[in-house]
Amino acid sequence: MPANATTIIAQGLTKQFDSFTAVDGVDFKVRRGEIFGFLGPNGSGKTTTIRMMLGLLQPTAGSVEVLGVNVIKDPGDIRQRIGYMSQRFSLYNDLTVRQNLVFSGRAYGLGNQELEERLRFVVRLSGLEGRENARTRDLAGGWRQRLALGAAILHQPEIVFLDEPTAGVDPLSRRAFWELLYQLSAQQVTIFVTTHYMDEAEHCHHLAFIQRGKIIAHGSPEQIKAEMMSGDVLEIEPQDATCTVEALRSAQARGELPVLEVTLYGSLVHVIAPQVDQHLGAINATLTAADCRVANMTIIEPSLEDVFIASMREEQI
Amino acid sequence: MWKRIARVNALVIKEFIHLRSDWWLPAFMLIGGAMELLLIGWATSRPITNLPMLVLDQDRSPQSRKLIIALENTETFNLDTQVEDMQTIHDRLERGQINAALIIPPDFDQQLTAADGQAALQLLLNGAESMAATNALRATEGLVRELGLGITLKRLGMEADDLSGFDPSLRVWFNEKLSEALYTTPAELGLMLEFTILLFAALTFSREKELGTLESLLVTPFSSLEIIIGKSIPVILVSFADFLILLAMVHFAFEVPIRGSLPLLLLLTLIYMLAVLGIGLVISIISSNQHQAFLLVMIVGFVDLMFTGYAAPVESMPAFLQLVAQVVPSHHWMAILRGIALKGADLSALWPNVLALVILGLVIGTVSLRFVRRALE
């Protein structure tokens, strides 16, 4: 398969449960070797889409082709060539690290020698050397996620499907997990990953935003920021964040400030507005009037979180 | 083909690891089953004795005393108290402290000795405990009949030797000592086998559903048939080992004979196990967690139990239920077990049950296999 070839094509993919439409006419293409991020809030249809792509769920309408195979018709034909890590922990808790990996390897028909080689590779990759005989249930969350990924790539699949792989894992382990994904991607493995962490979305080559079953934006993170952001972001470093947010929001509500959004961003405050540089004076005046002191103010590159919140807001309006 | 066998083998190994880490479940089924068998066997291996009984003797004559002593000698009753009034009898019966009460009327001796006397006795039984009541009635009836015969002879002025009447010679086949244990322990064994397979089979898929691992298993190259075979082999092996141990126990501890062919019994047991396995797998695939599966096993198991003849003989059930019994595998298997073990029967006698079991095994096996395969795909 040539580089940049398309590995997944979904067209008009739709799933209805009774009267509820979980996935509504979704179209996307995934290229070989890219990390494709499927981004959306809980219940937006991410898992349903993955399950249809794996042939676990029959779509109501539309088609999906994975590695040139019509998954709806012949779900069995792609199993040897894909790996899957489900939202819930997909390994057996009462088996040891090694037993889990051996079972995965045998399930994909690996012979003894190949199995041992891959096992060593995966154990090293997930940093579990020396813990091969530990019960899986005794591993901390981050290790278990890496082991689950290891089990999913043991048979060297061409595509890996990851459904919220880092949910409930600490930031350091998340970083380590994404390092592994980069390594895989560099080896031309296609990665389809769902997440609702915005910082993770920044790491993807290509993104699709899904909301209430519909894709509302897609493209590279840069494209999405450029296309969807109808304003600039002013980052304020206040002494009292609550005071700052309240003062700016009430000014916005009174119509004194033409800003789109005021959000708390950790201990910082983000103000989103078109041509925010022209309103710096008004913002300063508002904050002084409310007696909120500000240490620093800078116009910054919008993050995906800013974009996401801004676009969700537009959806609601 | 080799790849398939290797895959199934990997699944079998995995299932055995689960069983080892949940070792208490097979251990519970085996030890619990063995204890149940021992209890049932011992409790039912002795004749019924020591039923608590009260006597209200309003006559207080030599004749009434003779009757009471004779009753005591049957050993069926425990007659340590005599009471003076009906109220006590009434109270004790109501509280379940006694199973029977005998009331001897004031003119008992008089009626007995008069040439045309009509002696009467009143026996009150606690029908709420029907088994005890039946035995009390049987013992009293036997005693009274003997007594009546004595009176008749006396009134005719004859000695017992002068009258050679009808003397029935009783012989019980297949269970010469009429030991209840020979009846109850095979039934209990059947019950244990059924519940063991049902439970282990019912947990196979429901456990993976509950843990969320079934979905991951389904996206691997395992075919649905391979998954079913791989998950069934450990269930069959463990249940069969369980059965062999319990059968040996019944045989050695309660002297339940195996008069017929043991290989035939084992072969037919395997066929029976496949039918029950099919039912268990269907339960497993329709349950979304282990609790649901467990409750369904209880329902199916106890309904089945009714048709093994454990609680009441199927022959005395209403016609409709007798018809239902014909499609319950355990009904036929129990008949085969009793036939081979107690009667030494072979295929020429057992063929209707064997045929029914084989047909049921095939039908249930095929239908459940299809059902589970479709559910997995």
C-alpha cells in the first residue's frame, strides 16, 4: 500500500437506536500512517462509530470501508489486520502480563518464535520489563493502558482503533502513552483514536469534531483553529481569577464589552473576541473599576479548547 | 486448521486460568455437592423413628396400657408423655411439637372385651408434615390390624396356630433393603451435575460481558464456533470430573451399586451434559452480567429438578406435565442413571430414554449453538 493511501472511508454512516440517532450521516477518510483524532463530548457518538467500523454494530445506513474491505458485509476479513483497545479495560485482570499477551498473540495465530519476539518488544515498549508475571489487576492505570495498547499491536496490525485510551490516567502516563502512538505512526501504522482531552487532540495529524452524532468540523488542528475561530484570544493573568471573570462577564452582559466568551483557564482567564487588541483599553477599564488586579495580559494563539468551546457556543446559539 | 486448534487451545488455557483464580467456585460446587450428598444420604438411609407423640388415655385399663406399650415397641414413636386433656394435644399439635396424638376413649377396654364390642381409637396427625404423618399412620395401622386379628381369634376361641390364612411374602427388587438412600442419592447426584454444568456454562459469556472483555474477544480472528468450543471444553472437563468424584462417593459411601455398564453410563452422561451445556450457554449469552445468569440458572435448574422424579414421581403428575417431562433431558438421564446403576439395565431396556436423550441432545445442542453463534456475530 503506498504512503498516504486511504485506509478508512466512511460515507453517510448512520446509526439509529429506536428514535434516537446516535450517529447521523458521518463522512470521513483516514490516511495511512496518520493519527486521526475523533473528538467529542461524552455521548456524542464516538464509540458507536468505532463499533460500526469494527463490524460489531450494524449501521442503519451508510457504508464503511476499512483497508479496502466492506466491513458491514465481511467483518471477519479485517480482524487479522486491525487492533482494538476498547473504552473499558480490554485485558483479563486475573491473568498476568505475560498470560494476557500470550493469549492475544495466540488469538492472532502467532507461532512460538514470533510470539516470543513480539512479546519482548511489547514488554519493552510498555516499560513492563521485569513485571511479566505480575497480575494485571495489580498494575497502576497508566501501565495497564500501555499493556492494553501492547496487546492490541502484538500482531502488527495496519490500523489500531483506540476508544478513549487515556480516560482516567494521570498526565505523565498520558504523555508516555502518546509517545508510543507517535512511534507507531512513524512506522506507518494508522491510528484512529477517540478522546475528549483537548490537549491530546493537538497531537493528532487530523481531527474530526463530532457533536450529537454529526461531524461539525474536520481538518488538521491548525486548519480547524484557522477556520473555526472567529476571534483572538487574550490571556489574562489575574491575581483573583473569580473577580476578573465576574467583572468581565457582567460587563459583557450589560453590552459594554463586545467579547464573545470569557472562560476560566486554570488560574488564567481567556477572553475571546474579534480584534481583541482594539478592546484592551475597555477591558482594563472594566477591571480597574471592579478593583481586580491583573499581573499580565497577552494575546495568544488559540488552543483547541478555545476553539472547541467557541464552536460549541455557536452551536447552542 | 492447525491455526484454529491453536486458537481454541489458547482459549481453553485462558479459561482454566480464570477457573484457577476463581478456584473457590469449582471447589464450592464439589465440596458443597459432596456435603449435600452426605447429608441427604445419611438423613434418608435410616427408617423413620422417634416421631414425637402424645397419648390421652381416658380408659387407663390393662388393655389400653398394652396398646401403648405395643406402640412404643414399634420405635416409630417417642411416647414419653401422657396428658390429661385435649387442650394440651391441641396446643402441641399447633406448635408442631408433636406429629401425632392418640386418644383412647373411656370405654376402650369394655368394648374390646364385650362379645359384640366396637372399640374405637382416635388418631390425630399433623398433616402439615405429610411424610411424618404418613409414616405414623402406617405404623399405627399395622399395629391395630394385628391387634384386631388377635381379638377376632380370641372371640372365635382359636389359637393363632389354628388359623393359617393368607401370608404375603414380600420381595423388593433393585433395592432390597428399601433404603431411601438408594433413591435419593442418585437424584441428588443428578441435581449436582445439572447445576454444576449450568452454572459454569452460564458464567462463560456473562462474566466477559460484565468485565467488558467480550467485545475485545469478538474483534480478534476467533470465529464464533471457536469461541464456543474453547469455552465449552473446560466446562465439560470440570463438570465431568465433578460427576466422577461424586459418583464414586455415592457408590462407596452409600453402597449405591452400578450393576449395569459403567462405560455406557458415562457415554450417556456426556450426551446429557452437552444438552445441559447448550441451555447454560444460551443463559450466558442472554444475561448481561453474572448475577442475571446465576438467577436464570436457579430458575431453569429447579424447574428441571421437578421432572427428575426427585420431589414426586413423574407418573403421578397431571398429563400435561408428564408431556413436558418428555422434553426435559434430566428426566431421561435420571431414568438411565437409575436403570443402569440399580437395575443393571442395558440398551434393550433403556432405549426409549436413550433415544429421547440423544434426540434432545441433538436438538438442544443445534438450536443453542445457532442461537449463541448468531448472538456473537
